Amino acid sequence: MEKDTVLTIRDVEHKIEKELSVPGKEFTLIYTHSVHKTPVYETFIISKDNRFILKEVRYSSLGVGMPFTDEGGVFTNENGQFVLRFDRTLQAIPIRVSPIPDHAIQIDNATYPLLAFAKPESLLEIRAKQKLVLKNINYVDKGAKKWLTTSN
């Protein structure tokens, strides 16, 4: 058995919880800003004590609800995008699901739309935890295999 870092995504209203594996302990929340209609990328690292460290926010337009100073970190413009790098620690991420389809979690090269976890306007709570998982099992019980392949 090995430990795996997972995100628990809980639909607060319906008390439904789903999990996503985060092998590299890094993920990005992606959404379209409701006023500017431009994409925003928030990159998080999961710490050893299962807290979220917001490392970077990347966006393409300044205005309502978007930082325009360094916020105690480093604020730059890279290839037309505003990038804010800092360390903000959070225990959980409460997030209201947007009806806009681009609202998602990205882990490595996989993207998971938040609409797959809850209906629009639902409140999700995202947390991290360690979970024991079975990996690389090559053992096959011949009796179980026979039972699985026998039809009635």
C-alpha cells in the first residue's frame, strides 16, 4: 500500500464527495472572470500537512476583483499576462460552481470541469488528504479468477 495525495471535492448542499488523485501535489483552478470574460489560472501546491499554498495567479486583464499590485509577492507582466506569485496558505477552497463550462480543475494534463461535480451555483468545498491505495498488484487468486469468469 502507498499513500496518494487526493483532492476531496464535496458538494456541500447534497453532501456528495468525489476524489481526484494529485500525484505531483500541484493543481490549477481555471475559471473565466465573470466581468472581464477572460481566463484566470490559480496554481496551488499541496503541503505535507494537506494545506493549499496558492503559488501563482495568472490573468490577462486588470479590473474588478483582480489584483493590480504585488499583494506581498511578486507582480509581473509576462507575454501580455499579469502574473502574481506569492505564498498564501488555505485549509480549504470554498468555490461556487459557475455555469460557464471553462470552470475546472487541471491536474497534470487532465482537466476536470466543475460542472461534473455539481450543478451550476452549487457550493463546493475542496480539501486535500492522504489516502492509502493499492498499487502495482500482480497477485491473482485462481479461485477468484475462475469465479469471475464463470457464467451461470
